[in-house]
Amino acid sequence: MAGVAKATTLDGAGEPKAKKGKAPIAETLALAQKEISVAEFFERNRQILGFDSPVKALITAIKEATDNSLDACEESGILPDILIEVHKTAHADELRICVEDNGPGIVKRQLGNIFGRLLYGSRFHAIRQSRGQQGIGISAVVLYGQLTTGHHAVVTSKIGVGHPAVRVEMGLNTKKNEPEMFNEAMDESWTKPSGTRIEVTIKAKFQGGRQSAFEFLRSTSIVNPHARFTFLDPTGVKTVFERVTDEVPAKTTEIKPHPHGTELGTILKMARDAKQRKLTGFLTEEFSSVGSDTARKILSEAKLENVDPKDLSREEARRLHEAFAKVKIMAPPTDCLSPIGEQLVRRGLKKETEDVSPEFITTVTRPPSVWGGHPFQVEVGIVYGGTLPAEEQVRILRFANRVPLLYQGGGCASTVTVQDVDWRRYGLDQRGGNGMPTGPAILLVHVASTKVPFTSEAKEAIAPMEEIQKEVKLGLQEAARHLGRHLAKKAKRAKVSEKFTLVNKILPELAKKSAAMLGKPTPDLSTIVCKIMDVVWIEDPIVAYEKLEGQTVMVRKKAEKAEAGAPAPGKEAKGEKDAKGDKKAKGKATLEAFAEAALETAPADGAPAAPEVQQKPAHLAKSTITMTNYMMGSKKFRFFVVVPETSVFVSATPEPKTVKDRYLMWEIPAMKPTEKLALTYQVAGVEKGGVDDVETFVEGINELHVVGADPWRGGE
Amino acid sequence: MAAAPKTKRSADKAEREQVALKSLQAIATQVYTHLSKAVIPEVQLPSRNKGNIVFDEKHRVWKYGAEMTTRSAKSVDGAYMLLRTMYLSDFIKEMIDQNKSSTLREMYYISEGWDLAKFHSQDESDLLGEDLEVMTTSMREDFKLRPEENGAAIVGDLKVVETIRNNQKRTLHCQDDVGETGYHIPYNVEPDRLAFKDVKADFVVAIETGGMFARLVENEFDTKNNCALVHLKGQPARCTRRLIKRLNEEHDLPVVVFTDGDPWSFRIFASVAYGAIKTAHISEYLATPTAQFMGITPSDIVNYDLPTDKLSEQDVDALKAELVDPRFDDDWWRGEINLQLEMNKKSEQQALAKYGLNFVTDTYLPEKLTEMGILK
Ligand SMILES: Nc1ncnc2c1ncn2[C@@H]1O[C@H](COP(=O)(O)OP(=O)(O)OP(=O)(O)O)[C@@H](O)[C@H]1O
Ligand SMILES: [Mg+2]
């Protein structure tokens, strides 16, 4: 906001007396110096807010309105149902945009401030993960409409059953940065219990392609799998982006600022407003992660007495600020973040990439981390194959706090980091091992934070912060490893399935033909088949889902600081249960059984006494895995199936040797040459489609002779 | 299966066909025996590449050496090859039984009905035909397979006695009884099908391109210099090379080869004189070791100041490959190839027309042939 500083003239009183004769030139200049209101400033510099072109203006308007709707619904625990309409008008270069939500609505007295006044909002002062940050978004849209078409916006809002829907026309006085409202009325036609609708007429252009309203909504839908968007475009085509889950994301919580993310000016301001009488109290109560011990250490490092914060001088505040950096302070709490989650990102991606029928999707949610005192969390996804163009650069879908970023890709931390990974190691093409990779893939990068470091007010790109880039890179590499494994498996399968053709088709023909030519009986081929194949062949699992009507299942929340998924020894011992002792969870799946199973498997190592559980709709996933021994001798080995940590094991045939949080393990008894074996198992508490790509592993057998499973490396 | 040592081919057609049948049967037996003993079936044959050709002192031609490759059913390609071999053998047996033959192209189309064993291109089927020759002691003709007529021709003062339908004989004079395109060389020029009579020509000029062949015919080079002109038509077919060899061996006619001045033409000469890599197993039937390369040599390009084109990348690669090709491993070829690489230029036969239509017959050929000691 640097450019918004006021430029006012000083009154002459304090100025040195002018010399005799001509008045100083500054006096003349002073005549032209006057206040510029924030609104006037943005009127001139609209590109700062993302209105640089008519095409972009349309997307920005839709984005600001839907961001607000999603934020409001999330805060109120409502499943969002958002209608977006774009209409033609009498003028070719003007479009009318309506966005209507089923959110909590806005009280009448705030309508003007929210829609008719810049820099007014509920999120600027709150440290929490939300889409809105600055209190400019929607009023800027109103301003832009007024500026380019002369039309007022129309806002309708209803705050609940029994309250009337209020409709008002809204303008913005740019000189005063104040709302101007006209024709306030009740809207009898409104039917939803609550919600808000905004209609603006703006100079804009509708078009297709990657940076289009359609793509914006499609992307938004991927990272907001709980929301339904209905889009009506100006040609009359209606598209519904359906939700894939009925779960409202956990409400994000507000946290206090962390010392590491606080600037000197902020400290001064906080100190001035402090309610506490002592610095120690101020530090422990107004900042996060500061206990009394740490507070004392900070004071001694800053060489400060435990004075009243209001008496803090500038110089002392500076010492305090410096001490923040020197004293070891715990990281800020991270449970205030609301990541989307691996399963939901996958389902969102799956739904929105159906048209290219990808062969593989993987997602990674990194554990939370911290940049400059702000907690953040990274999520990554890779969609691979299908009809995605193999010769083109991969596409990157960038998101911040569940909002797609469509512009300024080049300078964004996500793009820069993608280019920094050596994708050749994971099966994508990349010249020289850095830069944009090429291949049939889409990459998704989502950064969620209480403060996303955007490069500008238009919130289009994430500034490349070292800590964020590091996490994005780790996420990308982890997802890329999944992809690499998939591709290696596929290549091996392709090679071996050639052999399938060989032993199942060509060899029998060869035997038949040579026998016929010589007038002899057709020889038996089973030994030769094993000689040529020389592998244990494991089919990809076939998964079926069953919804358990009217039941929910209690499952553990994913362990917060799960370190790369390797269960700690203590947790393993507790989490493991003998398959035999699990009888009650077997057979018919009941709510109680799941809940019990969940509690039994909950980790108890230093975690809160009562394991954190979550209610989920009961989906049962039944997987079947078939394997065949195509080797010369009998083969026995251990076989592992990875299950989502948040799922509950129900049953399996044959019985697994071990059941753990993250996996099931079977001892496969000696299989004779050409013998087949089928495993089935059921887990509950997964989303439909959530376990489509099961990862399988083997141990105790030469991995070179196994197709369809990777060597087990101790659960990483 | 080790390549059986080549025994002398019998002069009797029926006998040759019985030998062919026996060798094919042997291959089938080997495959069957492997399968029934749970051994992965395989056959062996000499490697058919440049690295595996050696000079045969006795015949003075280049033949396959001792290096063998294995075609095993362990790989999909190998298994397909074996399956196709079975089908092809069966088909050949049928043709021999019914005294029919088919062209290579027909054989390719016949394989349409072979289900899994069908060929995907004629190159594949042609190659398998050659592989069968290499694996056995027989030749394509014994397998009742013949190439398409390829339009190569001969003009000169000599007569051919052809066996035509119903075993009738017909005698043609290769100047008086043929049109200006000459006598078309049939695919089978073995003595039982084609004999020479009254060979009066003194030597043979084998010519790469149709344009130059027509020029020499129009300029009556054959009558004025008493020679036979053979049109090679690019890389010469087996029958063309066989015909040249017979004229050379049976009638002592010296052979000179007249081609464009580029690496591909040098290979044409090599296949006439030394034997081609693809057919090295029958070089002693096809190659004429005393054939001489007349031109266009890289030196000719300089000496006659011929119009040129720049060498392409492929030309350069081909020249470099020739530098390590055992057939070109002598001082003269090394000098010429290096000269060409140095000047980075090539010329066509017809570039001689720079000096007029008669230059080639009035000046170039007489000069070159005198230099080579063929014209006095
Ligand atoms: N559809 C809505 N339903 C309920 N409240 C809303 C809605 N739209 C806006 N608000 C309220 O109005 C405030 C101002 O919205 P505005 O878009 O101007 O700013 P913001 O979302 O806080 O920040 P940003 O400038 O980053 O968008 C929001 O903070 C929110 O409290
Ligand atoms: Mg907003």
C-alpha cells in the first residue's frame, strides 16, 4: 500500500520565513498538492487489483465474489452452493455478472461498508487462513463497474429465516471512499434461508482457454471439493461443478502473531494498545508461542526491564524486535490451518480431469511448516497420462488458500520451484534437468497459510520465500517419486505383458504348427512358460466401494506431525493388533465396530489422552488383488498393502499377518509354479475413489522377479 | 542350429527342391524337439552385418564370417520369427508339392492368412526369405520364391536362348530382336532357363541409371565399340548380377561399372564386384570379382571439372562407413573416398552432358576405357 500515502500541505506556521521578494517556488507547487483518496488511487491504478484487461476483469470480478462466498460459508459451517452468471448487455464490451451464495448473509448496516468502501473487511486484522485478506476485493469490483460502465452494483442479502432479504443499489464515492446507496427495498422473490447476491455491470470480455472464467471455476472446484458451483455463461451454456464431498472443511482458527513474523512498527502499535501492565504479560498474551520462560529470555536479551508496554520507546522496541530473532522461540501453532487433504485433492483432480482420462493421479499433503513466523502448509498433486499432450510443457495449477492463481505464473514460488526439480529422474522430459518439464502431466501446487506472501495486491503470485520453496520442492519430489514408481511399474508390466503374449499366444501356436508339420502330438508348455516369464505377477487391485447407509464411522484424524509416514516404534506397538484379536471388527461392518477399531488403533504416544477422532460417512472399500507365480520354483514372500492412515481395517481373506495404521501385511505361503492366489480386504472410512491407486510392496523375494509391486523399504 | 556348410548346388531342379524341403523340415524338428524337452526353442544363423563379412580367397568374393546370431523364442521378436519360419516352410512345401511358385510380394500377401504369423511389411517377409537361405544350403529359387521383374536390361551383340512356356526354346539377338530398351533380364537366369549363344561383344559396361543407358544406346556405343550394355537400374537385382557374372565367367568378357559419383553408387559397384552384405551367403554365385569401377570417380569430378552438388549429411556418413567397410579397404578406394570427403562434392553420370550429348561416348568413355586397357 506504499503508494497510498497522503500528500497534504503543511500550514505555513512552522516554516522558515520566506526571503523578501519573490515567493518561494514551493508555494506555487503547494497549490497543486492535495489529498488523494484511496479510491482515487485505485481508480488510476486498476492493474494493481487485477483489472488490467477486459478479459482479466471478468475473472477478477468472479474471483473476488466467489472468494468471499466461500470464506463466509466456511466460517459458518455451510456447504457452499454458488451460482455464477455472466450475461450479455446492450453493449458488446459490457457484461453483467451475478454471484449468489447460500452463505450467512450480511447485516443491512454493513452492506455499504463492505460493497461501497475500499479497505473494509473482517480479515485484515485476523491472523488466519482465509481467501480474503485486505478488505479491498469486492468493493474494488463495484468501483471498477462504476468506473467503466457507470452502473451501480445491486446487492441482495438475507441473514436468516424470519429476516427479509434486503436489496440495494450500491455506488462508491471515490473522493470520500464512502458508499452511496439507492433504492433500498425488500426482495420478496428470494427463497434461500440466507445468502448474498451481487450483480455488477463491468467492462469485460468473455473468452475460452486456460485463463478463462470456466477454467477458473474448474480449478476452484478442484481445491474446494465441498462446494458446488453452477456457471451460466453468456452463450447460455450451464455447467455444474459438482461437489465430491459433503464435509465442510474444518473451520480455520485465528491465532496471535508470532514474534518472528512481526515488524517493528507493529510491535510499537501493539505495545501502545496493550491492556497488560508488564512486558512479560504483553509478550505471553499478545504473541503466540511465547511462554513466561521465553518472555524472560527475550527481555534479558533485549536488556529491558519488565516495564509497562505503553512506556516502550522506539529504541527499546527495536531492541525487543532484535531479541525476537536471537532467542529461540517455538514455532507458531499449525493446527489453525485447514489443508484440503490428500484424498480430497485427488478426488477433486479426478473429477475435473475426467475428460482427459488420466492413467495416474497422486497427491501429497506436507506437514505444516513456518515461514517468517507464519504457519503454512503445502499440498501437491500430479495428474499423468490419458489424452494430455505428451509433447507440451506440463501445466501447473497454482493455488493459494484454495484460490486458483491464473496470472503472473513466471515469478510465482510454485512455478519457480517446479522448474528447480530434476523431473527426468521421475519420468518427465526436461532439458538439462531444470526448467519447465515436458510430458502428459498436470501439476497442482497449493499453499495454505495464515499469511500468503503475495507479490502484489491482486494476489496473483506467491513471492519466492525460501521456506515455502523448500516445502513445495519436498512435496513435488514426493509426488514425483510416486509418479516415477508408477511409470517404472508400468514399463515393467509392458515388458512382461509382451511376454504374456509370447507364452499365451505365440508359443502355443509355434508348438501346434511345428507338431502339425511333423505329424506329432502338441507338446506341453507349462515349464517353458515359467522359464520365459520368470516373474511373480501381481495384478493391480480392483476396488469396489459400498456406501453404508445411515452410518458414520469414527476415524483418527491424520497424525499432525507424521514424519514421512514411518510409524514411530511406540505407535507401531500400540497400533498393531493381532488379526485374530480383531474378530469383533470383522464380518458385518457396524458403526460401533468401526469406532472401537479406531480407538484401539489410535496412537497413544504423548498425544492427547483422548485420541482425536472424526465422524465420517461410512464408505467401505473392498479390494481384490490377484497374483500368479510364473517362476520355476515355489515362491513365498511377504506382501504389503498401504492403506490410508485415516481408514479403519475391517476384514481380509486370507487373514493378514499384521495390521497397522498405514499398511496390512500377509505372509504368502509357498506358491507353486503357475499357481494363482487372490487376496481380498476391506477398509472403512475412506472416501469413494479414495483408495483407487493402492500401493503394494513385497519383501523376501528378489524384486527383479516381481511385477506389480515395489520392494518394501520399511514403510517409508 | 549351425549354418550347414554350403555344398555344391545340384544342377537338377527337383533334387534341389528336395534338399530345400529337408532343410526346412530340420528346422521344424529342432523347434519341436526344444519345445518338447522344455528348452526355449532357438535357431542360429550367421550374423548378417558388415562386421561379419570376410574375404573368400577361393572365390575372391566377400562372404559371411563365423559370427553367429541366435533367434530365440525367449524374446517376442524371436518367437515371431520362429513361428513365421514354420508357416513359411509349410507354404514352401505346399508350393513344391504342387509345382507352383510365388513372387515375394505374393508371399507377403499370402501371410495375411497366417494370423499371428503374418508379416507387417514386405521388408519383413523378404528378409525371412533370405534368412531361410542363410540357415539352409538352398537358394530362394529352390523355395519357389521369386522377385518381381525389375526391368533391368541388356543390349549388345549376343544371343540369348530362353526357355519359355511348355519348355519351348526361343532365341533372341540382343540388338536386332529387341527394342531400344533392350532385352529384359528375367528373374531366373540359371543355365536351364537361359543360355548364351554367339557372344560377339568384347566387354560389358554395366550402367547405373536409365538415362545414361538410353544415351549410350542412342549414341550406338554398343555397335561402335562392340560391347554389351547392361542397365543395373540402381542397386542391381540378383538376376542382373548373376547374368553379368555368367557373361564374365563363361565368355571371358571384362566388366566395367559406370555409375554416379557418390557413396551409394560405390556400393552398387561393390555388390557387383565383391558381393552385397545382404546376400553374402551366395556371393560366389552373384559377384564378379574382376569387375572394375570406371567412374564417375571423385578424381573424374576434378579432372573433367563436372557440375556438382554438395554432399548431404547422409552422404558423408555413408562415405565414412565405407572407410571402415572391409570391401573398400584398399589404397585406391581410400584415396578416392578421402578425396570426395575433402572436396565435399558429388556428381551424377549425366553431368557429363555439360560438354554436349556426345561427350560421354566420344570422349569420356574412350578415354577411361583406354586408360583401363579395355580399348586399345
Ligand atoms: N458473500 C459474503 N457473505 C458474507 N460476508 C461477506 C461476503 N462478501 C464479503 N463479506 C464480508 O465483507 C468483507 C469485505 O470483503 P472484501 O472482499 O472487500 O475483502 P476481504 O475478502 O476481507 O479481503 P480481500 O481484499 O483480500 O478480498 C469480508 O471480509 C467479509 O467479512
Ligand atoms: Mg474478498
